[in-house]
Amino acid sequence: MAVKFCPKCSSVLIPIPKKGGFVLKCRQCDFFKKIQAKPLIETEKIKHKPKVGEGIVRDKNIFATYHHKCKKCGYGKSQILDLGIFYSDEDNLIMLECGKCGYSERVSKKTS
């Protein structure tokens, strides 16, 4: 059924089911018109899209290429995150994020 408009006030006519058909009724003014139409589809089936590429990547983080053993889960790869500096006299803040569980470890400059 196509969208119909009220001839008096030009607002959208709302279809209301009645015996033997439908009545198009305006909410702004009291205009109505009886029509013969097919029943409206009130429910709609949702089609689920298949997941493309599922099972190809085994790692959670594909950017985890640095070889480092995680202290939490023992996974052998991590991603290097350089968070920059906060003040001009500091070194860069470097974090290693596990490619499997996401646990982050801070790498600090070791002084002896």
C-alpha cells in the first residue's frame, strides 16, 4: 500500500483495520476514507548475514607481531603501543598489549 496524504491538511493518512478492509484516517483533521486493500504485514523476518572470514584469524589482535610472553596468559605475541610523552623531560610511554587476552604491560627504561 502506498503512502496517502489527506486532501484537507496534507498530513499522512494512517491505515486502521476495520471489517472488510481498511479505513485511512487523518490525525490532524477528522478526514477518513474507506479502502479495499490486502492485509498489512505486521511482522517481518530478519535475515541474518553470514559472518565473512570467520575462522581465518586465530589471534584476537592481528597487530600483535612482537615476540613477548604475556605474564597473565602466557601467549607469545604482543602489540607495541607507543603512547608518546606527557612532559618534555620524560621518555616515551611504551606498552606491550597481549594479542590474545589484551593484558597490557608497561615497558620502562632500565637504569643500573
